[in-house]
Amino acid sequence: MKRKTILFLGLIMVCLCLAPVFLAAADPPLNDQAGFMAIEPVTFYFHYGSYFERLLLKSSRARIWYSFLCADQDRSETPLFVFFNGGPGSATSCGLMSMYTGRYTLDNQEANGGDHYIANPVSWTRFGHLLYIDARQAGFSYNIMERDEDVNERLREFNAQNFNSFFDAADFIRLLLRFLAAQSQLQGRPVVIVGESYGGTRATAMLHILLNYTDYSNGRETFQDPALVDEIQAHYDAVFPEYAGRTVPASVIARQFGRQVLVQPTVTMGYQSALAEEMLQQPGSILYRIGIEVGIPYDPGRYPDQFEYVHDVAGRDLYIYTRPSDWLSGFFDNAGLRLRTVGNLSRVTGVEARTIGELYASSRHAAYRVIDANSPWAYAYETDSPLTRALFEVPARLESVGGLDEPGDITDVFGALQPWDRFFIGSNANANWAFHVCNVALARGYDIHYQEPRYGRMFLKNLAHVRTFITNAALDLVVYTAALPPALARHSDILASVRHERRGPEARPGRIVLEYLPGAFAELPTLTSRTIRFPLYNHSCHAVSLTQPLDLFADVGAWLQETDGGNDLSGGEHE
Amino acid sequence: MNSHGLMPAAVLAAALLLTVTLLLPGAGAEDKERGKLWLEFSGGCQGLDPADLNSAVDADDRIQYLRYDHYLQALQDSGQIRSWSATAEGGRRRITAGWLLEPRLRYRLGASLSLSAAVRVQRGGGTRDLFFEFSRERNDGELYVETLAFNPYRLSVQSYWPNFGIHFRRPMGRRFCAEVHAAAGPLFADVSYGSAWTYAWDMRGSDYIWPVFRDAGERSEKGTGSGFGLELGARLERVLGRRLAIFLEGGYAWQRVNSLSGSGRETRAEETETWSGKWVNRGETIVTPWETLAIRFPTSRPQAGADDGPFRLDLSGWQLRAGVSWRL
């Protein structure tokens, strides 16, 4: 008896000693997270085939804001949704994160979204885990530099080394892979990219880099980022150990990065813009109907700039032409105001914001957000289009009201910032200017602007492996998605035909059927056709999740349940 | 050292020297030469065209035209800018001539035959400062001004040619001797190619100048190698006394180095890359939306899968030297 007791007690002691070992080996529980991911200075380059004639650039140190919401239920295959808005230069925090995707949302029944966040009846946490990312210098994200007090040094920060469509995508990939590496139970999970507006270009660039990663260090692609490729390879070594140390085929990579939901996206924006302009000029178009409604007839001869007519003459919102000008901007701006109250920020992110060290003024001595300390307004926008003004001038002016006195209690809690720093910028006009205008890569002739056809080609190649859902919002003129099918058809060196199917069994039917030319992509010899889900949202603005949240939630849910959408996603590639 | 235009000047100098020597009083050439050992020192010039090395200049020029002149013209042709202009100070130059110096020791075997040992030092090319400014006027009136400065741009070659020669000599009257010779020996060569450059881009409007981008870098490649040289030449000598003579010597030298290796270094965006390897003649095709350009240029930077051909340093060419000879 005594011996048995001793044995029993000894067994208990052994168990107690080993328990920490087993507990440590188990995955830590997932919790909501919010904070900053540090991105170190990165050296990358653009080239047209000559190593010594490349444009070599080195980015600045960045702290990229992210917010992670756990899925309502976590299973082994529960996906991770990665959300971002567009601009470029626009924040996700006051966009998708605040508009009927997370657990809390602005209220679409209230003007500008109301005075507080409400519980979201269609939280996408039912689908999976959610990761929201603010792009470099947008939202809460901020950069760090030396000599931040020098206005000319700050001016030079807003250029191609920090702002171009490829490096922007690389930022998001870096953050995503590092986040996945830090959450071991999520590292191999399926990822669904959710991009809105310019986010379509970002999603295209991200997926093209992820699926064809070796081409971004072996000289085949114009953009070369060897350090990123090493990081991607390390991720694939962990997720696809059977390919460790080898190039992973795109069809295998697509097991993880094989789905995208694009909300009013720019995917081949040069052609989209041209086609939209042509279509809207046709007699009987939306613009003529707006003219009848407001009593100022649309005349293409008199109003050559369609956006100027809609926004300035007719007084309608470019993002939802049935509403008055800047209706949607009101929601974005309101979200930006609300999020600068620490209680709101904590509620929306599920994290006590006071615990986020990098928000405190004391930890951001060399941070900067704008060139001109007195205004977030960029230089030299006076001659730009009404669209640009609507995108950036209005929000920037709103945000400049009060100058450094940002709304809410954020300054009281985290401390006063340097004059060129900001806690939050909804749409950073300086960053947008760097993408489009003040960009040495563009000035030196690299065809990397988001309106270049290369992004359309990349998008069409991605489709070989990536199931795709694109919204078709009827009231959006900024990304006029009715022009998307004919815009894709402009890639006649890749596609034999593009068919927009408007009928189907769904509540909101719609598909784009693409027939590829034989050998359109040499490495995808059997790629013949792809189908994109393209539901029509009759009452929706650009931000579909805001104006038709229930419908978008239902459609995405149904689409996620589909196995392959009728596509053979092996891509037909040579392995 | 600027070697451009060296040959005409050297020919003129040689002609002057020849005229002066004809006017000087002298000892007889036939029987007043003394000693079996002669020490000679000569200097002169050489025509050069190291094509593989010079392709660096061609490639740099053509890339710059592609990147700036042709690109800006394409922008103007397509209506994306209103106009453009360019200014330049200095220009890249191929190596077409070189200086040379040679100490030589001769041993007289007989009245008409002697053997020699010498070391010839040759140098061609050099450094230059270059400055380019490109200005484009956008359709909204704003100016983009880009400046590109090379301080300096360097392309040079230096060789050492220890050679052993045989000389056949024939007096021509009291004052002059004529001579033909052949010399051969191993050739050792160094090449250097590179530049330190700065790039600046300003946006200029009616009431502002914004210095929106600055860049700077350095590239340096050095190579060494050995080969073989052979020279056939002739000489006219003016005897000035029992122990002294001056001469004018010319000939054609076949000098080639078939393989160079060395190191390189490039500093850009605050980072430095170094490498070492065999010099190659690399082919690249630069495909831009406005033009496709095929170039070849020399480099020692290894690059997997590159279109590399053999690099040959050919220093052959006509040479002309003037010198003085002491009979020991």
C-alpha cells in the first residue's frame, strides 16, 4: 500500500513536471490583436534588363498598423481574410474595418455612420479570422526617418522608394507572412485577399508576387526584391515542407493563396477608365439621366471631364451618383474621427489601445506623416482631376481642420506629436502624390503606374490559380464596373473572348467568363477558361460592404462554399 | 590623362626632333660607336583601339540616350510632355591612343647586330568629369529638371611589356644609322573602369523649386591579366658623339591579353556590393516600352545565365617613340 502510494505520488510529480513542456508545445490561444509591424529599410530595384542600369531604391523604416479579429469559431481550415482599401494612400481602418466586416461598424442608416460604432449583424468573423492592414503612411501606419525636422528631407521621403504599386504589395506580403509566422496555428491556413478599389491592383500585385515569387529575384520581372523572395521561400518551406528549399509551383501555392474578393477593384485600370468614359458618353447613359434629374443636361462637348460634371456641376457623389457630393467621404471621415477616440479604437479592434506602445508620442520621435507640417495637403494638386480632389482634397481639408489638434482623446492619451506627425490620416494625399506624380520610377520611364496594362496581364495570369469574386456596384462611377468585362477584353493578346453573363440562379447573379487564347501564358499551356463571380449590387456605392452589407455577406458566404467555381485551378502549369 | 588627339601631336613632335637632329653636328656613325652595352630611354605614343574595353563607353552612351534623349522624345511624340531639352558638358571618350615609356639595355654583338632587353610601360585612357542636364516641360507647365554628373568617369588601361629584341643596324653616312628590330615578350595589363555619379531631380514651377529626389553612387571595376606581345619596327638614329645618340623608332605592336580577372565594387542606395571574377564581354537587351536596345559591355561581375562572351584586351597598334641612347 505504501509502495503504491509512493508510486502514485511519483507519477503525479512527473506529470506536474512535464506539464509545462506539453503546454509550451501547444499553440497559444488566438486573441484579437492590434498594433504595429515593423518593416525594416528594404533595398529593391526596377530594371528593364540591365543590372547596372537598374533604379536601385531603399525604403524607409515603417511601422505598419494591423488589426486582427479572431474567427467566431476556429477550425483547422478556417481561413484568414486580409482586408485593405485602396487610394493608394487610403486607410483600411476607416474603410472596410469600419463598414460591416468586423464585429463593430458604422451605421449605414445614420448620416455619416452615426456617432458611435454599432454591433455588426453580419460580421465576417463568421467566415474566418480577419486581418486589417493600413498601408504605409495611411490610417495609423507611420514611417520613421532621420532628420524628420527638415521639410526637404520629408519631401524626398514621398517618392518611389516608399510608394509604388510593387513595393506597396511587398509591404503587405511582408506583414502578412510575419503575422502568419507569429501565429503558428495560422501559418498554413488558406488566405482570402479582400481588396477594395485600388486594393484590386494591390491584390493583383501581391498574388502575382506570391505565385511567381522566384521571378522577383531572378531578373524576369521589372520589380526585383531579393529579400522578399527569401522571406516568401522561408514561408513556403514551413507551409509546404515537401518542397523545402525548392521552387514551389503556383498550383501548390494556391492552396493557401487561392482566393480573392475584390470590391469595386482596379485590375486593369487604364482600360477600365477608357472604357468607362466611352460608355458614359453614350446617349442614354447614367450621366444623361443625372442631367435630367438635376435639370442641367449632360453635354460631352460642354463638360469634357465627366467627373467634373457629376461632382461639381450636378452635385452628385462620384462613388454613389444618387447621393449628393461627398456622401461616401462623410463615412470615411467620420470613421477617422471616431477611431481617434481611444475607447472606440479599443472596441473596434478588440484590444485595449492604451497597451499599444508605438502609439505613444514618446516612442515615435522620428516619425513623420506629411511633408508640410501645417497641412496634410500635398503639393501641386491644383491642376489635377476632380476625382483626385474628391479622393484626397476633401478628406485632407477635413483632416486639416484644427491642424495638430486631432479629434477625440487620442492626443490626451498618447501625447502630443511632432508637427509633421499625425495619429491618423484617412487618405494621405502626400502618399497618393508619390504614387502618381512625384515618383522617380515613373519619371525614369518604368511602366509601373497602376493604369499600365501590365496589371491586367498579371490579374489574368493570377486567375489561372485564384478563384475570384468581384462586386458590380451599379451606382459607382469611380470604378465603373460595367466597363470591367470590355476592359478585360482589351487584353486581346491573352483572351479570345470575354462574356458577361447577367443571369443565373443566385439572388444577385452575374459572372464574367473568360476564354484564353491557346498559349497565352507559356508556362500555363492548358489554361483555357476562367469564370469570375460578378454579382450585381443595384443599390450600392463604391463601398459595397457599407450600402449592401447583408447581400455582400450572403454572396461571399455562398461563394466560399463553392468548391472551385467551375474552374480547374490547377492552372495547367508545368511542374 | 586625356589621350585624345595624342597621335597627331606626337607625329609633329617627332618631325621636329628629326629636323633638329639633322641640323646638329655629330660624330661619324660608322666607326665612332663605343661600348658593347647601350642604355636607351624612349617615350612616345601608340594608337589603340581596345574594342572590348571601349564597348563600355558605347554602352554607357547608348543607355543614356535610351534613358533620357530617346525617352523624352517618345514622351513628346506621344503628347505626354510639351517639350524637352538637354545640355552636356564633356563626353565619354573611347581609348584611341596611349603614352608609352621604355628603358632598354642593348648588347652589341657586332657592327650590325645587337640584342636587347626592355620594359615598356604603356598607358591609355583616363578620367573625365561629365555633366548632363535634361529638362522636360510637362503639359501643365511644370518643369522636371534632371541632372546627371560623373565626377569622374574613368576608363583606362595600363600595360607592362618586358621584351627581348634583336636589332639589325646599318650606317647611313657619317651621322645616321638605320635599324630594324623585332621584339617579343609577355604582356601584363591592368584595366580600370568606373565612375562616381550623382543624380538630382527637381520639380520647378513659377514660384517653387522642389528637390524631390537625390541619388548617388559609385562603380569601380579593375582587372589584371597577362598575354603576349610582338613588335616589328624600324629606327632612324642620329649619332651625336662617341657615347650619345638620339633616335626615332616606330613599329607595329601586336599585344593581346586574352583573359583578365579582377574585382568590382558598386555603392548605391547606401549599400555596397563587391565581387570578383573573370572579365567577360556581356550582352544585355534592354526592353523598354519606347525602345529595345542591345548592348555589350565589359564587366567582372558574375551573373548566372548572362549572355557572356570572351573579353579580350587588344592593345595592338602603331607606335612611335623618340629616345636617347648612351654607349656605356
